[in-house]
Amino acid sequence: MSTGKYLDYNGLVYFWGKVKDYIDSHSGGGGCPYEVGDIYITTKTANPSTVWSGTTWEQIKGRFLVAAGNNGASGDEALNLTAGGTGGETNHKLTAAESGVPAHTHKPGSGKYFSTGSATFAKASNKAATGSSGISDIVRETGTLSNPTATANNTAADASSVHNNLPPYLAVNMWKRLT
């Protein structure tokens, strides 16, 4: 089997030199394949400048990446994002309009739901456990409950609690090339 002139040591050195020249000419030197403004994503913790000498990087922290541009939707679904822009929120507090439950209070009223006075109640007899039929066998004893009271809870009730707003994620280190 013949190896040919390009698969020997000199051919590989020549080929690798061409690849390196191309990368250097398109990356500003240092052999870095990323141009200024590009984003490098990795699970490694080292600053990319330790890998690609002569480059500087800014670490992006606590951000998701989202595609820039206009999504073509209208109304509440419309997005028009500029490359390099930021926004969003880690935690979100619902407004009454978002939750559909406006702020309100629960106050006791008068009449049939909250009142003072006496009430009559019935309790089931032990005959219920014997399998006897007929309501008269089950409800037979009565008693009186004097002055029932209810405690009012007049605190505001709404759906405006803060909640986490993150989708499922994989945390990575992201770097933006500066020079």
C-alpha cells in the first residue's frame, strides 16, 4: 500500500500549517477559533485566555442565552430582542391581572354563615354500626351548642407571591471574547 506524498510526516506538517494559518487569520492570532464578540460555552472553569494566549474574555454569569431578533408574534407574545441586550427576571411576582385572582379580603358576614346564639345538632347513635336501616335508627340524640363563634381573618388574599421563573437548566461557564 502506498502512503503517497501527503500522508508522510512532511505532508502532515504542511497540512497542519495550512489549518493553523487559516485559524490564525480568522481569529486575530493565538490560534483561537473564536472571533471578538463570540460566545464560548464550556463546563470547564478555566478562563479561555489560558488556552488561547493573547485573547481576553468576559465571563457571563447568571444569564440564559436567547436568539436575537423579532419573533413575528403580536400582543403579549411579541419579542424583538437586540443582540447583546439583556432582560428577564430570576424571580417573578404575579400581578392580579396575571394570576386572574385580584387582591381581596375574606370578611365574616352576618346571618346564616357567622352568628352568635345557639344551634341544635344531631349525633349518630351506635346503631349505625349494626347495619340497622332507617334514618330514625341513626339520628336519635340531640343537644345544644351555645354561642358558636367564628374568628374573622381580615388579611388580604391574592396570588402575588414571588416564584422562581427558571426553566430546567444545565449550568455551564460562558465567556464572551473581548479581544
